[in-house]
Amino acid sequence: MSRVFNEHASVSRLFSKSLPYKKVLPALIIAAGATCSGLAAADDVSKKIADLEAEINALKTKVESKSGPEVKPGTHFQYGGFIKTDFIFSEYSDGDRASASVGDDFLVPSVIPVGDGNYDSDPVFDANAKFSRFWLKTTTKAGDGSVTSYIEMDFNASNDERLTNQSSNGLRHAFLQYNYGEGDSILAGQTWSTFFNTAALPEAIDFVGPTSGSLFIRQTQVRFTKGLGAGKSLMFSLENPSTSLYDGGAGFSSNQYDNNSLPDVVARYNGSAGDFSYSFAGMLREIAYKDTGSGSESDELAGAANFSGVYKFGNGDNIKMSLSYGTLGRYIALNAFRDGVIEADGGIDLVDTLGGFVAYQHSWSEQWRSTFSYATSTADNPSSAGGAVTKTVSNANANILYSPVPKLTFGAEVIFAERELENGTDGDLQRLQFMAKWVF
């Protein structure tokens, strides 16, 4: 303490010797005022910081108590999509490609030509931008919840390659969803079937990817979702039905029927365990037909089940998988199989199908990644279906994807696919596909 006073006395003597008293005193008064003002300002800043921290904590508590971001009054609009261009080289082992364009632009296993293996085909080149996509979404506050509307289209329809290459737009999704609780909602409209867990579909350049073993269907439905917390939920839906059969009386040709009296009924549970998220889905269907010409008609109840999942590694890699069994018909492999066979007595003999896929994605760096997948499905066709119906389809894909900046991707993918009939006749497809894609 004495040292402090001594230093203070030394400073006083210095000022008294070097400056006149009348000049020093005003300066000291000003300095003291500035010091007091600074202390007051510091107290004011501290108070503001404390108030700000209180507001942040209150806001954090409010956000954590809700299932999602707060929706303000009024309607909020969002839009997006992507531009995607594909360049495709295809070569078939046992015949020319189908005359229809389906299968030219993406893998459709049921149209792979089959034969004796002695056919020498030339590679075919196709290019298109028809899978480019656009969507519009609105969100409107409604009571304690919100109403979402969503509509999406692409241009994967007819395409005149002779002149302007104008492609027709097609409806992918169009639905409304009323969100009335934490994870609780009602959806009505067209979107992915509840039976199909889209989160398990791997990244691919082909339109589907593991097509031969994948569920892949959009249709009109009403869906109820109950949130169970911690990323878990239970879904129940009634969906648009359709029946496809082999008609034994017409030379085993494939026929599509729309004579169903009941919707397809689907229930699905979504769960998780650590880094593994999964879903179990079950479906009950009515398989029905009516031949207005002969007056023959019949119906059968059928079922199907699916398990799918995603395991994420800490380094950005992941494994995705799906396994399905039952009367799947149009639900799997882009309708490579049918729901059943119309027997000679007019009854329906159901077709059971087993199919699935496994895919592994590896991140080489922040900009480079690859997906390797294998998919297959096989049908237990009744003997009455004959030998010319599809028994097994499969495909293996491998790609390399490069994103120099986020949302911009260039890539290349090789595809090896096979189709085999009940009589053992088969055919292969080899494809090399390049892509450029910008998401906006």
C-alpha cells in the first residue's frame, strides 16, 4: 500500500514541476469524468449482454419445445429442382433394343432382349435432359399447426427426337399435408407409396439405380402419420390399386386391370438404433379382374412385406439395403413381374416375388464419392404362366461422382443387367452413362 502512495506522490511532484497548477487541474477533471463515463458505459454493455443471453436462452427453450421451425402467419413459398443431362451408351447381347423409347433413357429390366447369345449388336447412343425437375412448395400456418402443399414435375414423357426434342412434362407429386402435432400429419394426394422407403434408395446416375430389386412407385393416397419421438413414426395409408396378370387364355400375354373394389392398404413403422435407421412395411392388396368380353371375373386377397435400412459410418460412408417378399407386381423392378395368372377356370393363381438390393457408398474426399450396388428379384411363377415369362432380373452398378462445388455434380456409371425367362433364355445389357447435374 505504501508503494502505491509513494508512486502517487511522485506523479504529483512531476506534475507540479512540469505544468502549472491551473492547467493540470482541468485536465485531471476531464480525465476523471471520462473514466466515470467509461465505467458507466461498461456497466451498460454488461447489462445488455446479460439481457441478450436471457433472450437467447428463452428462444432456445421455445425452439426445443416444438417439432420444427415456427411458421409465421401468411403463406410462405419455396421452389427448387435441378437440371440433369444424361449421355448413354448401351449394348445388348441378344437383340436390338425395344422399339419403344422406354428403356433407352433408364434401366427397365423387363425390356432387355433375350435370345441364344449369338446376336452381335452395335452400341447405341442416346442423350436427353428430360429428367430435369421443378417443384413448388407452400407452407401456411393453421391453428397450432401448418398446411403444406407440394407439386413437382419432370419431363420424362413423349420425346420427338427428329426435330426440336421437345419432351412433355409429367406429374410426379401433388399433395397437401396437414401437420397438427409433433410428427403427426395427414397427407392426401399423389406421392411415393408408403410401402417404399425412399431414404434407403442409394445415389445413382441411372433414374432408379438398383432397379431390379427396388420398390419404386408413386400413386394417389391418403396417409396418416403418428410421430413417436426420437425419429420414430408409424404410418398408415390407403392407396390407389391396380392389377396386372398373365392371361392364359390369350397366349400368356400381360394385361392390366382396374376392377379393384378395395384400395391397397399399407402400414409402416420407422425406427432407429444408433447409426442404423430402418423401416418395416406390410401391405394388403386385392388382386381382381373382370373380362367384359367373356364375362369371366375373379378376385383374391394378397399380401407383401418390406424391410429397408440405412447404416451411416462416421466418415460419410453408408450402406443401404432393401428386401421385399410377396405379391409385389408393379411395386418392384418397374413391373417386371405380374400379380398372378388367370387360370383356365377363370381363377387367379398368385405370383410371389422375392427381391432386394444392397448398396455401399464411399467418400473418397469432400468432392469425390462412389456408389456400388447389386440388385435382383425372382418370381415364383405358376407352371400355367408358361416359359416365356420373366423369372429373374438383376443389375450391378458402379459410379464415380465429382462435385467441385456444392450442388454441382459430374459423374459416370457402368451398369451390367440381365433378364432370364422361365425357359432359361436370357439376355444382357451393358451400359455406360455420363451425367451433369445442377441442383437449385
